[in-house]
Amino acid sequence: MKKVLKALALLMAAVLVLACFAGCSGQSGLDQIKEKGELVMLTNAAFPPFEYVENDEVVGVDIDIANEIAKELGVKLTVQNMEFDLIVDYIKAGKGDMGAAGMTVTDERKQQVDFSVEYITSTQYVIVPAGTDTETFELDGKVIGVQEGTTGDVYYADDPDVIKAKEVKKYKSAIDAAADMLLGRVDCVIIDELPAKKITAQNEGKMICYDPGYEPESYAIAVQKGNTELLEVINTVLQRLMDEGKIQEYVINHS
Ligand code: GLN
């Protein structure tokens, strides 16, 4: 009896090992995407014109780009709307195939994920209440609203070597931060150029935005480190879209 049990245990162990080999057979990221038939894009849909919600659907420049990548792969696109500052962690952990969220390439992020070719250049803008003299407006000493974990937060508002803010209030989106500015809870908001322009256009007469002259930034798509096969497909599609002037077209369509 003991022998039978031992043999059974051995058999079960062998089955488990085999099952694992089959499941973790060194399949590439690309094979896995094709097998499940979907490309999972992580984004934060409060960043118009790159990603925003319209009629209960997430749309925008990054979604148009991601649709082209999914088409190239022959799979459907699934968009997962989440908090911006968790996207890099999720990609790192393999929870999602790519992060496309108007994401600026930074040295810190490069240590955690791999980036595609850059497809948009941007810079940080400042949103202030209408009537503010932007020529003389000083960011030092102000209560500044930002979207948490963005470059506007980490590299500008929250860096005392750049801005000596009185306080930095962190929000889930720049839209929320701008709404709080209208309630007088922050003096201004720092966010990327096109979202700043879109948010102010949607609040005409209440707020304006200006360019404080910071460094240019470039957006790219993030994938898990080492997922070179997927990255190659993404780069091919991005390069084609840029060569065809499609990305500019998407920007115009969503602005
Ligand atoms: N470009 C900024 C960043 O990467 C903001 C992106 C966003 O809020 N979606 O930090």
C-alpha cells in the first residue's frame, strides 16, 4: 500500500512539473498575446486628447495608436483604465501588455520598463484662473495642484530645486486638480501642454494656461523589460504612423 502511495505521489509530482513546463515553456510575450487574442493596454483616461472618456468609451490618440498595433497583431484591443501612477508597476509585474498614457520617457521609468520609439513631444504647462497675469505669475510660494506621479509632479512642483511651492496637492487627474482650482483650493495646476489646453478650452472664461518654458518631454509606449518582440511590432507601427502623418491627424481629431 505504501509503495502504491509513493508511486502515486511521484506520478503527481511528475504531472505537476510537466504542467509547469507546458505553461511556462518560455513563450514570448507576442505568442501569449496572440494566444489570448487580445492586447491589453493600460492607461489613465483623464488626459485629453491622448485618452479620455466619451459616451462611456475610452477614446483618444493613444487608443487610435493602440488599435493599429492590435490590428497589426491580429488581436482585439482591451483598454484598462486605471490610475496613472500605477501603470509602470503593473507593466513591470506583467499585468497588462503595454502602457500607453501620454507617458514621458524618464530615466527612472527606463529602469523599470522598456520604452518604444518616441511619438510625441510635449512640455509642462501651467493652468491659472482667468484674469491672472501670466507674465508676472510666480510658482514659488503657491499651492500647486498636480496629477500624482506625473513629470509635472515629480520633476517640477515637488522638486524644491525647481519650484519652492507652498504646498503640492496631488490628484488622480489634472481635471480634478483644475476643478479644485476653481473652488480656490489650489492656485494653479501643472500638467502637459495639450491636456492643459483641452482642460482650459472646456472651462472657457474660467481658466487660462501658459508655457513656463520648461524642458521638452517625449512620450513613448512602455512594455515589460525584455519584451523585445512586442516592442518591435509597436515600433514598426509607430514609425509607420509617424511617417504617414497619422499621429498628427489623431491629435487634430481629438483636440
Ligand atoms: N506626461 C506626463 C508623465 O508621463 C503625464 C502623463 C499623464 O498624466 N497621463 O508623467
